[in-house]
Amino acid sequence: MLKTVLWIAGACAAVLLALAVSRNMKFDDAPPTSPAVVVDEPVETPVVAPPPPPPVEAKPVPTPDEIQIQEDAAATGMTTVEPEETPPTN
């Protein structure tokens, strides 16, 4: 029993040690460069704004008959629009 507890404690200590070592390593830092290496400054490119989206066309105003059809369909629960059938592609 004591042996098992010591193994578990040792494993926990190993994990904590690995975490402490990994926190002290600086993975995010750039690698050191030698002073003899000359680094050119990057050339800034002008920022170009994306073209504006095309204007959205307004839907035509439905006629009174179309409004009545839509209201009747909504009242009876027939508001599902069937997809248009397309011919199968080979």
C-alpha cells in the first residue's frame, strides 16, 4: 500500500516538475539572431478596402391577392415551400 502511495506521489511530483520547467521555457520568443545578420525592414503595403457589396434589390410589393394567399396558407399551416426540382446531373 505504501509503495503504491509513493509511486503516485512520485508521478505527481514528476508532472509538477515538468510543468514548472515548461513554464520557464520561452517558446513564444523569437530565436536569437547573430549581430552580423542584417534584417531588412518589411515594406509596408497600402491597405486596400474591400469593394462595397452590391446593392440589395427590394422585393416587389405583393398584390392584395398574394397577401390573401399568404395569410390563408399561414392560417392553415401550409407555409413550407417545396424546393424546385432540378434535373439530375451526370
